[in-house]
Amino acid sequence: MTIPAIHVRRVTEADNATIVYHRQSMFRDMGMPTPAHRADQINAAYQRWLTRTLAAGDYVGFFAVTTDEHGAEQVAAGAGLLIYDWIPNLLDGNETRGYIMNVYTEAAFRKRGLARQLVELCVEHCRGLGIQLIMLHASEAGRPIYEQLGFKPTNEMRLMLDK
């Protein structure tokens, strides 16, 4: 079997559906699938947010893609980076942080270093913008990759308010 050549490209607004699919698949693989009765509402809201943040340049994403013999593209893996305002603090004094999200590799393309490569691109994008602090939430499968790249666990807590 021939392993197809893979190249990396930036995501565009035309990729919204694939990013949403990756996000759903990522959560499903972590045992947290989108509730069926809310899937349409959640996905529509996420697509609206994604369209807005991509257009504003606040969301940057990368896809690892391959092309079949007919020129059709297949997305093998993806990763996204949210660039957001944050309170200057003792860690870095900057007003901007990066948040890596939507890291997902299709099953047929796993164990090839694609997720790591895409996360490294997100980190380099932050470095180019002068962003010093990058956050993410790691799945069990992703944790070793992030630790190898120097990410450290923190003491973050969460409170979910009722509607």
C-alpha cells in the first residue's frame, strides 16, 4: 500500500463544516458526544462563531491534507488556534493569549505525527505574534503530545451556571 503525500494548508471559511465535524469527532472519541437533541443547535451556533472568528483573524487553523488520483482533497488532520484578549498578569504581562483547539486526526492517519506538526504550527503562529501563553484542554490521547511540546498541567477550575 502506498502512503499518500500529505501537505499542510491554512483553513478557510469554506472549511467550516470539516472543522465542525472534527470537533464533534474529537469529543465523541473522548466519550463526550454531542447530545443528539441539541446537535443541530450547537453545530449552527459553532458555525456562526467560527465564521465570525475566522473572518476577524481571531481563529487560525491548519489542515494536513492528501489528494487522491482525481485531485480530490481529503483532510487527514486539523488543529485550530483561538487568539483572544486576556488580562495582563504575572505570567507574561501580555494582553493576548492563544488557545489551541479542535485537534483531530482521522483514524486512518493516526500515529504519523500529524497532530504534533499542526500543534507546532499553532505554537509558531503564536510566537510570530509575540504571544507567550498558550492554553489548551488535553484528551488522554493528546496529553503525551502536548507534554512533549512543553505544555504543563494547571490548577484551573470550572463552574457551570444553570440557565
